[in-house]
Amino acid sequence: MSKQLGNIMKQAQKMQEKMAEVQRELASKTCEASSGGGMVTAIVNGAQELVGIKIDKSVVDPNDVDMLQDLVVAAVGEGLRRSKQMASDEMGKLTAGLGVNIPGLF
């Protein structure tokens, strides 16, 4: 019984180390999402951090700030969604052999 518990603890530690490695790798990967036909592009890393934004000059209209705000929100929202999916896919590869879904992991 004690040996089994020791093996489970070792496996858990290895899994934790692998998860930390995947999280580090994700932080260095990015996803891009655009709105307005590419007028606004958001760059989000695998840690769900907005790391860049590109705005085409032609969409900057002082008389229509609301449209620009909407485009930014749409691009960032889609970038975050893609980043979360990327993280979920990567973690899914790690946990695939376990035969369990770990809720709230990503």
C-alpha cells in the first residue's frame, strides 16, 4: 500500500512538472485575432495576456470612437478565446493518458 502511494505521489509530481513546463511554453506562444476585416488585430499569449495590438490608421476616426472601441473589444475577445483554446489543447495533450477531465484547469 505504501509503495503504491509513493508511486502515485511520484506520478503526481511528474505531472505537476510537465504542467509547469507547458505553462511556460504557452506564455511564449501567441495567437492573433482581428476584427473589421483586419483593421484591428490583437496579439494574445498562451497565458491569456494581451501582448500587442495593431490598429490600421484608416479606422481611426475622431468622430466615430465607438466603432474603434467595438473593433478593439471584438479583436481582444477573439484573441483571448483563441488563446484559451490553445492552452486547453496543450493541456489536453498532457492529460489525455489520464482518462479524466480536470475541470477548471484551463
